[in-house]
Amino acid sequence: LYRNPSSGSYIRRGSDALTADTPVPYRIADLLKQIDERMGLLESKNDRPTLKSLRTRIESAAADPRYRFMFNSRLIEDTIHETIGNIFRVPNHGRPVTCFEMAGMPSEVVNSVCSVLARL
């Protein structure tokens, strides 16, 4: 374990160590709260216009219906099973599975044949 100096929490080192590329989930409401706290500090007087602009941009992105899948509460509108079923025609609504054996084809034409079959 090592202690994170900024938050004071402990992080386990090893295969599940936290790196700069590790995705860390957070709530937008918490981010907006931190921006508000930062705007309230006396030493951030010069940064207030920038922070207000940032806050406005975040709020407008969160209200945009195109980003509803990221910011909408806890509702899931589709499932991975339906998506995979639509893409790969896994028995979905009575439709059959289609398999092609391409091992006997010359390797030079496999990519072309696959792309034509995928378009069909």
C-alpha cells in the first residue's frame, strides 16, 4: 500500500495500481461542487471568469440530450445483448446465426471476401 498525498487515501501497489491512464469514475455534481469551492477561495479571484466559463460548459454538456447516455442518472436504455444480437445476428427475434469457414481460401482474398460478406 502507498499513501496518496493529495487525498490521503491508500492505494494498493501491484497489478491493480493506479496510474495516470487508470479511469477513475466521478460524478459531475462533485466536479461542479469543487469548481464552486475553488471560485469561493480568495486566492482564485483572477481565475473566477475561467472557472465560471468551465462550469457553464460542463453544465451545458450535461444538459445536452446527445450526451444523455453519459450523464443520465442510473437508467440504461439498451443492453449489450441487443447490440451484439443486431451486429452479429445472434438468434434475435427468430433470425439465424450465419457462420462462414474461410480456412480453405487463399490468405490474399480473405479480407476482400470478408468485407463483401459483411456488406451483404
